[in-house]
Amino acid sequence: MPSISLITICRNSSATIRRTIESVLAQEWKGTLEYIVVDGGSTDDTMEIVRSYGDRISKWVSEPDRGISDAFNKGIALATGDLVGFINSDDMLLPGALARVSGYFEEHPETEVLHADLLLYDGEFLLKRLAPPRYWWLPWRMILFNHPTCYVRRELFDRFGLFDLSYRFSHMDFELFLRWQKGGAEIRYLPEVLVRMQAGGASGQHIYQGFSENVRALKAHGYNMPLAWLQFFAKHLAQRILDLRGRLGI
């Protein structure tokens, strides 16, 4: 049974981090869980909440960082598990998630990266179930997988490197996924829901900058740029329509 290192990055997350932590600690799983919290120097009660769990949280660090990618990398550097996963400080693991992930890697030992579906919420209102797009492995889609559902064999970070700090708007996972894909990593999709995710994170707040970063990542990895720009403009247009409908209350 593979051990799992689960990483939560946070900053000023006192309103939500307790339920994230509880969702992790409530997992009924017999394996070894290493739970790591990386705090970016919170000025609210976030770290008081984290410290209140004592040694139930395996490791934590609280200090300023250089953004989301840097925080992720700090967590990976602390991780010792066979598998590494991430759960954001306003999201929740669903019951049985870790058992299902561990079981899949045991049943399919060739798997190096596993990703799945999530439930997207706005507060207590369920917006939709988010599954990767059809033909999710095609990079032109620009959204290849739901990163809070992704579990990776630890050695992949040794082979392909960590998150690139030059990607700032929560699309650094897209660039790293391209590295894995081009490098021949064995990536599998599990059509089950593992996470409850809250809408409005960093990627949602900087969605247009994120599209631009995706195009930069595709160019950096040698993909066909006309197709990349076509997707870029299509996603821009679709998002503008959604924004307009939201303002009009349609």
C-alpha cells in the first residue's frame, strides 16, 4: 500500500482551513498519511487553527513565499510519501478519497499520475461536477485535469522538476502536466469524484492572465501555436459571454 503525502498551501485562510483539515483527518484509510501545511505568512488566525491539531498535522511551515508555485514546491520538498497530492485550503476531500486513490495505484502499479473529478461549489450551492474535457490529454484544451484531484508518484518531481515559479496565476499545474506528458509519464484518469472545490480561487480571479500563461506553456514545449491561439481566443470569448450573462443576471 503506497504512503501518501498530502499538501495544503494557505494564507489568511482562517475562515475555511478548519473544514479542509477535518476532511483530511476524517479519511478512513489504513495507510500512512503525511499531512503537510505550507502557510505563506498569515496575519489572521490560520496558524493558530493549524497548531491546534498538534501532531495530527505531520509538518507545517509558516513564512512568506514567492507565490503559489513556491508554496507547492516547499510542500514537495517536505514530502516523503510514495504519492504526493494537494488539497487547497478552501476545498474538502470527500469520504473515501484516499482509499480510492491508494487502491487504484495498487491495482495499476504502472500509473505515475492519477486525476479524477470534483464537485464545484459556490458557497453551499452546487454548481456542477467538473470532469476533464473529452480527449483531456490534448494540450489544446488548455484544461487537462483537475489539480486538486491529482496524485503523483514522488519520483516524478525528481525526474521532471518542480513547479515553475514564473507561472503565477494558478496555471503552473498546466505547464507541469505538459512536462509529464511530453516526458512519457503514465497518466491515468479515474471517473470518480474525490474533492469538493470552492469556486473563486486564484485561477478564477486571474482567468485571462491564466489563459495567456497556458499559451506561453504550449509555446515553451513546442506545440503548434496556431491551434493554441485558436483555443486562447475561443476561451476568452466564452469567458466574456459568461461574465456578461452574470452581470445581466441571465
